Amino acid sequence: SRLLQQFPALKQSTAADSRLKLEQSQQAFRRRDFTTALKLVEEADKVNPNQPATLNLRGEILMQQGKFDNAEGAFKKAAKLDPKLRDAQYNLAQIPFKKKEYAKARDRFETLYKRMPGGDKNQAAELIKFKIYMTLLMEGKESRAHSMMEEFQFTGDTPALYYAQSAWEYKHNNGQKAEEWTNSA
């Protein structure tokens, strides 16, 4: 680190190398090549450690690999380093959802929803609201889920209502109706 202080150009090069590795890792992640993505994110972390975006991506890769506890640790660290990184906060709520701990996931999603600027008009807020709906539906709290589904609007802004209807139909073994809703979305 003393070498980096003496030679600022070296520090800039190191940061650029880290960004390149992170971008390559994101590309591998989108291709669902999680082994390569994890290798590249580890290389980015070695060059420029403890970057919130790198930690968040590491968590996403681990989550896709089913390593939920390790993923949660990465998301917590990313959120601690950058409390404004909404992706890490959202991913932290995803972990209990993936583990079928719907009440815990709902608590996390509701906390995140309350912090969202712009309320229901915001697409990110609508996604979080949809996830809250899904926790209710998956937990069998159908009357609350149905009430929440009625709050979604037929708009071009988000397909939340269509996917909510589709999930409802799948949950009630109406595959054809579910597919119609999904196709409409």
C-alpha cells in the first residue's frame, strides 16, 4: 500500500484492472457461468479489496449457487460498506425468500419498501411490493395476498399485476390461466 501511495498512476491502473475484472465477472454471471464469474470477482477483490459492488456481485453468484449463508455474509458486508447500495439491501431480503423463510423475507422487504423514495410510482418499489405479495402467497396468507394483488394497477409502468395474477393462478393449479397472464406481461 505504501508503493501505491508513492505512485498514484499505479493505484489508478489497479482500480482500472479491478473494474475490468468486475465487468468480466458480470458478463459471465449474465451467461450463468458462475464458476468463471466467481473466479473473476475474486481476482477483482484481490486487486481492489472490499468494494461494495464486488461484494454484492460475489453474493449474487453465491446465491445462484445455493450457498445462501456465504451470500448473505457478502451482502451484509456490502451493505455495511455502502448503506445506500440498494442492490445489496434487496439481495439481503432475497436470501430468506430463497430459503422459504417467507415471514423473515417479508420483514426485510417491508423495511426496504419503507425506505424507497417515490412510493408506489417507483419501479423498484413496485418490485419490492410484488415480492411482499409473493411471500404472502407462498405462506398461504391468501386473503392478505389477494388484497395486495388488488392494489397493483393495470399500467405500462410495471408488469407487477400480470405476474401477481400469474403467480396466483399457478398457486391454484390453473396453469393455462397463469400462462395467459405471463404472456400478457
